Amino acid sequence: MMILLLTSSCASLNQKQKIETVSDFCSRYNQVIQSKGDSDIKANILVKKRIAANEIDYKCNCLKLKEAYCALGIVK
């Protein structure tokens, strides 16, 4: 019984931390790509990939877009 209680407590704590992390990300994030030409940023390909991933995270988690690409990162 104690193990079950501990497991459920840890699961709810992890969920709460995830929600707070997403909320913090949403409140602090500055969109880099704001118009069509902004994607032509001169940078290393790895930097461009990180920027694009952050933009997708922002759009899917903060703006709550329901695009197909938003489901790609969800683990069920």
C-alpha cells in the first residue's frame, strides 16, 4: 500500500513540474521566426534545428495549435 501511495505521489509531482515548466517556457519564450523570411537565418544547421524545434514546442504547447506535427513529440 505504501509503495502505491509513493508511486502516485511521485507521478502527480512529476506532472505538476511538467506543467510549471511548460508554463514558464510559454511566458518567457520570444518567437524567433515571426514572418516567412525569418527562416533564412544564417547559422549552423544544428542551431537552425534547435530554433525550429523551440518554435514548434511554442506553437503546440503554448498557442495550442492542433497541427499534425504537434502529435509527433507526444509520448502516450
